[in-house]
Amino acid sequence: MKRRQFIRTATTLPLLALAACEKNLPSTPTVVTGKVTDENNLPVEGVEFLFYGTNKKGLSGIPTFDLSATSDKEGIYRFSQVIPNGTDNASILPQETNKFRFGIDYSIFFYKDGIANAATAPIEIERKNYGKENVINFQIRKK
């Protein structure tokens, strides 16, 4: 009997600790900022971005927050959000507009570790970077 109780406790405690770590997110804002430039490294105004979070419950996930921002005349965009508990993913996504039709007239790239990557899907902010400043720069290229 004591052995079963020990095994149950030994397997339950790590799961509870893991669940607690998943739920307790930083109370400081997660900042996502960057600059949008063209192929000549000139700032691009008017690029729209969506910064959002989801909870993975259900088939498509449940939104936990949803913000939008547009790059200014210097090409700068900025988000600041305390990631709500229960958020499994936080991502940023460039939005197609009448001015910028990605995949048709323009391609958009983001820079990570100095390497240009096509921004064809949401860019996930790693959990270890919640509550910190995250800089993600973009470049728009005419096709």
C-alpha cells in the first residue's frame, strides 16, 4: 500500500510542477518591436502586423490576446503586452493589405541571427522570451 502511494506521489508531483510552470507567465510586458525596410534598406511605412496569443485547447486553439500595429514613417512597429496565463503560443504575423499583397506583388522576410527567412507563417515568440524585449526586423522585396 505504501509503495503504491509513493509511486502515485512520485509521478504526480513532477506533473503538477510542470503544469505550474506552464501557467505562471511573467507579469512584465513582452515587447515585440522592429524595423521594416525595402531592398534598398529604406524604411517602409504602412506594413500591418498582428501579435496574438492562443491556448491550444480545441482544434484550432482559443485566442488569449490579439493586437495590431502598423509601421510608422521610420519603418518602426511596436507591441507591448503582458502575456495572459493560459497562453501556449504568442506569435507575430505580417498582414497583407491593399498596399502590400504578399505573395503577389511583394515578398516579406524576417531576420533571425542575421539570416533572412521568408515570413510565410506566423513567427512564434519563444516562451523563454516572454516578459522581455524581442526585436524582429523585416524586409519587403518587390517581386
